[in-house]
Amino acid sequence: MIDAAIVGLGRWGEALVNSVQGKSDKIRFVRAVTRTPAKAKDFAAKAGIPVDSDYDAALKDPAVRAIVLATPHTQHADQIIAAARAGKHVFVEKPFTLTRATAEQALEACRKAKVAVGVGHNRRFLPPLIELKRMAASGALGPLLHVEGIFAVNIGGPNDAWRNSRAESPAGGMTSLGIHALDLMIGLAGPVTEVTAMTQRRAISWDIDDTTVMLFRHKSGATGYLCTLAQGARLIMVRAFGPKGWAEMHGERQLIRCMAPPGGMGGEEQKTDYPAFDSLNAELEAFAAAANGGPAYPVTPAEIVNGVAVLEAIDQSAREKRTVTIG
């Protein structure tokens, strides 16, 4: 059992606690840190965890073996490095950091401290995505030609959260939404090496963009397309294409596949539905297993860095209106 401190008890911090507290035999929260403890006291009491605003005290607490960060994106790098230097395993809500340089610095601190690192890409653990990745890796689709994703949802109102600022959410909904689909595309087709992006604000009432559209080239040779919308109805989709057919995770509980018939045109779609699945519980338990010397967390350090580098390149490409190459 890994005893952890949750840092940040907003809506998502509470969701992380609720996914494992009293339900997991692999990880539990024994301490909470938040900017305004008075606002979190009722939740913390119900969860059975003491709460204060002292991150340094949590890092010095010998009862705490791991830190789980659900804090503003701009704070992640310093908080990760501090946790690593304190010898604590670190789980970080996405995005890991906002720049490639800070991601590399934070990961190097964790490597030197020999602590496990996890990042909150919970959709890696969804059963239809695992089957989609198996199909892609096994050659069932043939060599991947193209991958694409859409992540759309209404992210809330202007006073809803710290996320609703350009400093915390460059490229519109990418940090809250699209980065999930980006991570899945990297997991399917490998690292992205080239980015062309457009982003704009047309419907949202506060100062972030609501529509961001991107074209990618992956190192594998596959092309990619991603769209994220911060206003409108919810849609999550990731699809992989090969010469033998295509397969799509639609929503979080359905896989659609369409295989090309031998020597013919067309193909018939087949749909498989999966039961509800707690992906937050799965990601935290996978992190706990890695911290206890078990299997490595499935999002590798190289994938973490590439995801952050792509996020940075999306913002740069949209601002400078040019294609950005990632080395």
C-alpha cells in the first residue's frame, strides 16, 4: 500500500481521492494540501485525511511516500522537482508541464532520485483503447497510415477554475481536453515530429480559444489530425487507419472496427460495447505498482516529453502561423 498526499483539492483533486479512497488496496491518501483548507475541510473530513496548505510539510512527512499533484499547470515543474528531491514518488495531472525544457528537468530530477513518475492520462487504461492499441501493434490494421482524434466538451464558465486563462491553457482546450487524445495518438503511432496548428475563439465568452485544429507527422511516417473544442457537446474519439482497415475508440466504452475485404471495396463496421470502467482508479493503482517496484507506468518518460513538446509546438505554430519541427 502506497500512502500518498493529494496536492490540490479542486474538482479534479476530489475525483482522484474518490477513485481510490476506501476502494483500493494499492494506494490511499493520508494527507491533503490545498490553497484554501477551509473550503476543503468537509470533503477532507469525509475522506478521512487531514488538510492544510503546507506543501513543504507534506514533503517532509515520513508517512507520505508519494505526491499526487492536481494543481495549476504552471506550478507542476517546481512541485515535481521538490517532490523528487524529497524522495517522494510523483503522480502529476496532465499536462505534465507546459514546456519541453521543464518536462526534461523534472524527469531528470525524478531519475536522479530514483522515484516513480506517473501522469494523468487515464484514458490509456480504457478497455476499448487497450484493444485499439493491440490491433495497431499486432499489425491487424497493417502499418499505420493515419491517426486522428477529437476531444470536445463544454469546459465551464469564466469563473469556474484557474484553467480558464491563456497562461494556464495555451492553445484553447488542449491542456484540459485535447492533450488526452494527443497522448493516445502518440501511444498508437509513436512520437510526433512535425506540427501545424490553427486556434481561434468564436463562441467562448472568456479569453481562451474554443477551437484548435492540428496536423501532425509522426516519426513512424503516419500522419495525424486532432481537433479540440472547449465549447459544445461532449465527444471523445481516437481512430487509427491502416491498409487492412480502421478501428476507433468512440466515447469511453465502445470500439468500432471496419476491416477491408480481400480484393474488394468497402467494409462493414462492427461495434463492441464495454462496461463502465474507473480509469482514475486504474491510473493511480498503476502508479502505485510502479512506485512499489512493479511494472513501469505505461506512459513512458519519452512519451511524456514528446507530449509536452507537441503542446508547446501547437501554441508556437498557431501564433507564428507556420509548421514547427520537433527534434
